[in-house]
Amino acid sequence: MLKRQLNDYFKLDEHKTTIRTEVIAGITTFLTMAYIIFVNPSVLAESGMDYGAVFVATCLAAAIGTLIMGLWANYPIALAPGMGLNAFFTYSVVMGMGKSWEVALGAVFLSGVTFFLLSIFRIREWVINSIPMALRLGIAAGIGLFLAIIALQNAGIVVDNPATLVSLGDLSQPPALYTLIGFFVIAALSHLRVTGAVMIGILGVTVVSILLGHNQFNGVMSAPPSLAPTFLELDIVGALDVSMLSVIFAFLFVDLFDTSGTLIGVAHRGGLLDEQGKLPRLKNALLADSSASMSGALLGTSTTTSYIESASGIAAGGRTGLTAVVVAMLFLFSLFFSPLAGSVPAFATAGALLYVAVLMAGSLAHANWDDVTEAAPVLIAALAMPLTYSIANGIALGFISFTLIKLLSGRRSDLNPAVVLLSVLFILKFLFLDGGH
């Protein structure tokens, strides 16, 4: 009876898959992205948020978003708080701009609402088509480099220097050694296509550091911590301040393109695109993603988005939303492993951050380096993010440089009204709004 119901609801026969295959695919996807339940609380806790509450919010936001994607859009795509966006939340908005984490959560919620409206009114296609590929590539790479410098700084591998701005830290210290070892192990296991390579690296470093006395073991399982410290604590009114407009735009922009790219990429790999190369039920998938961002902000975590790691489940045979439902159930089960998450030190997650940085920086390979009017904005956007410690600044400088270089080169035909308008707004922001913050 249950088997027939699952088959009818998720159309398993139509997609030439089985319940067993979907379950295995769900487990595979979960293992490849479960590192987020360790990394996200670690990153957001630095903004002043309660670690335990963020851990619960991370698991719940991932479970809710993934369930919506599986049950409503019927896609084998999992969601969780996004890497890069959580770093932007903590290091740029809270620590860089001096905003409270409550206001930052308000900005996440407003970006989710905007994304939701764009999806409902089908403006998404116009927005995406208006943004040049060069800027998309530069922004993706820049987020990777931003994660890299955060990882290297947290590990003490890169330190500040009054004479040269930055310099090499003491590599003989445990945090630096553990970070490098973790990164090397994760990279090697990923090359060998070991499922759950990132999580294995994080937990491996954690266990070794505990055994050698460099870290404290807090246990494995317990009842979930309280969500109260972050639940409904967002400050929407504070996020409506004019200085937060670029922040809301950055959250929206990155989520929009990250989600669209992930959906198309994963669907293509799984043969889920139609004859025209388009994704059926795209609107449902985008509404699921934006709903996840809004619910995540209410719970107490940064932007929730679709995960490219879903491709691992696709490779294992996952073709329907049943795969996503399995992932969601595993995230809910993870709620009972908060002591284990609390035992994971910052240097264990730093190696994972560095590995994710490598993946994201790979988009630079697709830039058109033979055309300087394309290459220059890519590099400016990519370098500006780590060097100004802000994803928003990188996006802004990328747009401005793209527009001005094209205009001065006599390539006006490469521009469109949306890009020019955004560039003008970003210029005004730098000139009149608190020195670019």
C-alpha cells in the first residue's frame, strides 16, 4: 500500500527509479552536505548568536526547505544554509558593518520575501538574463576566495602585519597544522570520490585533536538544545535602514544565482530537463528555495539555498523528491547530535571552508580571459570580496567596473538597462553611504 502511494506521488516508475534507489541517493546526498551542521553554527556563533540554537535552526531550516523541495517540486535537491552567505552574514554585516545579528536576520528574511515575489511574478528570468556571465563567474569565484581568507585567518595561517597588511602565521601551531591536514585529507578523499569526504575530514580532525589533548570531547547524543535564543529574534524594521539595502541585494543576488545554477546543473546531470533544455516545475523549485530562506531567518540562520552536493545523490540514482524527503529526515535526526557538533573545533571546519573555496574559485576557469573587458571585471569582483572582506562590495565593484570598461571601450551593446542602473546605484552608495559600508 505504502509502496504504491509513494510510487504514485513521486512518479517513481515514470522516472525509472525505485524506493531503494531513492533512499540510497538521499543518504548519499546527506553525507556529502552534512558538514554544514558543524560549519554553520561555528561561523554564525562568531556574530554573537547562540551556538546551540543555530545548530537547531540549521537542521530545521535544512529539513523544512528540503521537504518543501521534495514534496512540492518533486526534485531530488536538498537545501541548507549556504556557504559564503553565512560568512557574509557574520564577517561583513555583523563584524564589518557593526550591525546586530538580529538586523542581519531581518535582511535575510527580506531577501527571501523578495526572491519569493520574483518567483511568483516570473521576473526571475529577466533578472538572471540581465546579469552578464562575466559578473556571475567573478562573484562565484570571489565568494570562494572570501571563504578561503576566512579559513586561513581562523586557522592562524594568515595573520595581520602592520607593514605588509598580511603575512604567514606560525605553521607549527596546532590550529594551523590541523587545518592543513584536514584540507589535504578532504581534497584527497574527494579526488578518490569517497562519499562524505568533507564530513570525514571534519570528524577525523576532531577525533585526532581530542585524542592528542588539543580539543575537548562533549559527547555524541543528547536532547536538542533550545531554539529560543534565535527563534523569531529577527529585526525586520532595523533591516529596512537604507544602509542595509546593499546587504539585502547581496543576499538576494547570491541566493538567486546560486539556486538557479544549482537547479539547472543538477537537473541536467540527472536528465530532468525537458526537450527545450528547461526545468519543469521551475517555479515550484524557486518558491521552495525562497520559502526555505524565510523560514530559516525566522528560526535563526542565514540564507538557506539549494546545494550543489545534491549532484552526489543524482549520481547514486536519485531522480525524485523522495530522495529529498530522505535527506530531510536525516537532518531532523541530526538534531540529537548537538554534543558532537559542539565538540568540533574551529580548526576542523577551517579545512572544510578552504575546500569549498577551491570548488567555488573554479568558476574562474570559465571566464573569457582573451577579452579584457570581460576578464577585468571578473578579477575585480573576485579580488574585492576577500580584500574588502565583503561580498556586497565585490558585487558592487564588479558591476561598476563592467559598465565603465564597456562604455570606455565602445562596447555599449554589451550593456543593458539593469546593469547600468545597478552600477549607478552602487556608485551613489560608495559616494554617499558611509564609505561603502
